[in-house]
Amino acid sequence: MPKISTKGIQMPESPIRKLVPFAENAEKKGKNVYYLNIGQPDIKTPQVALDAIKGITLETLAYSRSEGSESYRTKIAEYYGRNNISVNHDDIIVTTGGSEALLFAFGSIMDKDDEIIIPEPFYANYNGFSTSSGIKVVPVISKIEDNFALPAIEEFEKLITSKTKAILICNPGNPTGYLYSKEEIQKLAEIVKKHDLFLIADEVYREFVYDGISHFSILEEPTLSEHAIVIDSVSKRYSMCGARIGYLVSKNREVISTALKFAQARLSPPTLAQIASEAALDTPQTYFEEVIDEYVSRRNLLIEELQKIPDVKVAKPNGAFYCIAELPVKNSDDFARWLLEEFDFENNTVMVAPAAGFYSTEGVGKNQIRIAYVLKEESLRTAVKVLAEALKVYKD
Ligand SMILES: Cc1ncc(COP(=O)(O)O)c(C=O)c1O
């Protein structure tokens, strides 16, 4: 039989999707499963975006320009302008989701075996994108005890080698919900300038920040213009995960012209979804105010209820819609499976994401789970109750 590639064998499985068959089985058995594991918001897509593609009268659904339509990129630049970020449409490449923007960024700045330093826990697919790009993730651990703040700069410096090309942060973070401060970004700016590295910031959750704290983008730091690459997306911002639109933004001309070659090779980002995404930029501010109020209420409820469970430790997130909880279990992979296969409380169970997949350091995070607060408050309350009841009876 012909052989598949070593890279293919090394591609990590999604730490979340592997539990799906167990959830499906639980549902077949008649259990009610609360999904705390996914990043698909239950929030409605803005009406302006849906309306834009409703009565469309195109005769041909053609390719768009590889870098995305000029009118869309111009409107994105205006959006950034309203958010203290000065870029123009030439600094933006529209991609098929933030996922493709990450692949283009990796492809544009790193060669095989190059290294990228990422504070962990991190978005699990960074492992997959790194494997498919042939590069090595070098993790620097951030701790639940510190609320997942940026590790000390010395910790980064210890890890820098001649192969290091970039530092990647996710701000605010998936899975931690941690929001980096301006001071933390400035510390990173110093280190990337000192060692001549790129700083990639995945800012797909930039609108979701709470408690009156503002988001500080790496693009707001003027000294970073040649170093900064931002990854962005409409998926979560407008609850448009299925549109598959994201973008890569950089003031570095070489990065943009290189990423454009990757963009040309795959021809075009989705044309129809660009029309919806362009219209989404006219979403009234009240939409975000309502969504943010909703997430804040959910977060408060979730954290309060989790803190009531004996021996559960939780970091308080200031952004995104995830949190990491440490549980009194040895292996959260086994626990997550057991919840679906063997447990129910009043016919309810929960699906959680075991956190080990969000670390690349072997053995770390085994007693942690990631919870996405993408359920309505009432469901969230029931889900945490189920978790609390489960922990009373679970035996490792
Ligand atoms: C941190 C982070 N980055 C990037 C992505 C990719 O999103 P998309 O490709 O849908 O834009 C996600 C999706 O969950 C994410 O959580």
C-alpha cells in the first residue's frame, strides 16, 4: 500500500473532536449533553450581514482578488482606524478564516525546523499549523496561579536560539481568556526588537474584552511596525464562523508581498462571504454592547459557580469566552470520556475540552479542562451543577 507522509502521521488530532463520537452516543442513549467544549457562539449573526447576501443578484459567483476585494479591505482599514490602529487596505490580506492567515504568516516567515515561542496553554490548532508548516513550537508556560499572565521576559530569552523566528500570542487568549496589558505588549516589543524576531498576535477575540479594560493591539505599538503580524477573523466577532473569512495584517511590506504569493496560489478567499463580512462592518455598536453584556453575565455566573466546587481552581478571564479550570482529577481526558459514557445527573451530562491538548509540554494540563461559555445562563448553571455532581462521585 502506498505510504502517507510522516507529517501526516505527526498531525495532531483535535483534542476536542475526538470526544464527539462519545457525545453522539450519549445523545443516542437519550442523555441531554451540554456542550461546554466548543468555540461556536450561540449568538446571532448581525442582521446587516445576513441581509447583504439574501437578495443577491449575481450572475456569476466569480473569484475575488487573491488579497480580498479592495472595498472590503478599505472598510477593514477604517474599522481598525476607529480602534486606534492606523493601517491601510494594502496592509491587509483577506483569508479563508483566521486559520489560513496563521498558515500564511507561518509560511511567510519560517522555514522548516524554525522555532516559534508560544505561551501555553494555547489554541490547540497552533500545534497543527506548526506541524503542517514543518516548524517547531517552543512553549513557555503561563500558570493558572498567575491567572495566565505573560511569563517573565527572562523565560522567553532563555528559549531564544538561532532558529527562533517569532513569538506568537493570542490576545485575548483562547483557552485562558487572558487579556495582555499594554505593558506586557511593550515588554514583548523590546524582546522581539532586541532579537530581531516577528511578533504574531492572534487577535480574533479583540472585541470581547470585559470589566472596562481596553484591548491593546500590537499594531498600536509604533516601534513594532516591521515586526508585527496580526491575525484576525469575523468568525467570533460577528458570530460568522461559517463565513470562513479572516485576515492577516502587517505594516511590513515584505511580509505582505510574501503572504500575497501564498494567497495567489490558492486563488481567492470566499467571494460571497466577503460580501456578508463587508456588510458586517456596519453592525451597530449596540449589537456588541448586548453581546458583551451577555458574555460578562455568563462569565460571572460560570466563575462564581465553579469556585463553589471543592478543589476546583479557576483563573478569571478578562476576555474571549473561555476559561481554564483545574479539577481534582488525575486525567481530564478520562474524566471527559467518563462524563459522556457513564455519568448523568437527572439525565444531563456535559462535554468539556480536556486541556492537555492546549499544551505542547508533555504531561502539563492533565488535570485541567477548558470551558467555553457559549451557552445561555440557564444552561450554563445546569452544566456546572452537573460537573459538580460528577466530581462528587468520580474516581480516577
Ligand atoms: C485563537 C483562535 N485563533 C484562530 C481561530 C481560527 O478561526 P477562524 O479560522 O474561524 O477564523 C480560532 C477559532 O476558534 C481561535 O480560537
